Amino acid sequence: MTFATILVLGGLRLLEPPLDMAQMRQQEFLLISEKVAGLGKPNCTAYHPDGSISQCLPRFSIRPGRQVNARAFGGRIEFSSAAVQRLSADQFALLAGHEIAHYYLGHTHSSIRNELEADALGALLACQAGFQLDRADVLFRFARSSRSHPPSRQRRKVLLNMAASPYCKARPGWDSPVQIAYKGL
């Protein structure tokens, strides 16, 4: 089934072409990224050329790719199309959280320490956005260990520890996940 959107511009009704299922899924997963990002990087204000001011949030995009992957660079986060096609919403939220965490923490290179920090904060961002970490831990089957990336079992342990922590069960009014991370978990 496809859906068409009717745009009303100056009294004219225009029919926007319907989205196919792949496009709808991409839009859904970009919305997941925005939900996981929350209110943006703490203590950061973005000033725009038009004079407007906003929170510092990364820009999300999807690029063609056959492997489940994502990367954060210069305020942008790119997901491979394979990540959108093959991951569940909970798994994608964890992947998005991990990359958003790199941005929030100011990481500029990969190291085992940086990856584990991003795993912890990313898990926290995903769970506080309402996603189920216990359904997302299989994401690490796509991760490869290297000199800059820890083994999957170590990353899974960080995830499960965060899922069991009181921070993942925080109530509204508590510190935001990013504020907690900056205070030092």
C-alpha cells in the first residue's frame, strides 16, 4: 500500500508522489534518530545565518551501503541503507545512540575507550528515548573488533549493564542522559 500526501499551497492542491515502503522506512528511522538525540548536546547553542538560535543537534542522512554501518563526523551522522533495511527499530536506536554519543562527547577519532564511552552513553540515550536495549544487543553481531574497536562481548556487557542501571529507568525530571554522562557515570 502506498500513501499520497496532498499539499495545499496558496489555495492550489498538489498531490505529492506516494512514498514507497523503503522511503517510508528511511523516514521512520530518521525520526528514531531525532528521538534518540533528545534535546541536543548540552551547553551548546547553534547560531544560524538567518539569526535564529537552536540546540546543537547532529544532521542525519542515509547513504547506500551493503553493510550495517554508521559514522559520525563534523556534526553529521550517516547510516548505511543496510542499517535501515536490516535492523529493528530498537537495534537502529542503539546504533543511532552510539553515533550521537560520539558527537555529544566530542570524539574525533576511534579508540577502544571512545567506543566504550559511546556504547554506554548511546545505550542510555536509546533507552531513555523508550527503546528496549534487551532487544538491541544482537546489533553487536555486525561489529568487528580491531585496535580501535573492542570485542563484541565487551560491548554487549556495557550495554546490558546500562540496561540494568537505574539511569535507564529514570523518571521525567531526573537529569537528562547527557547530563548524567557529563557528571561521570
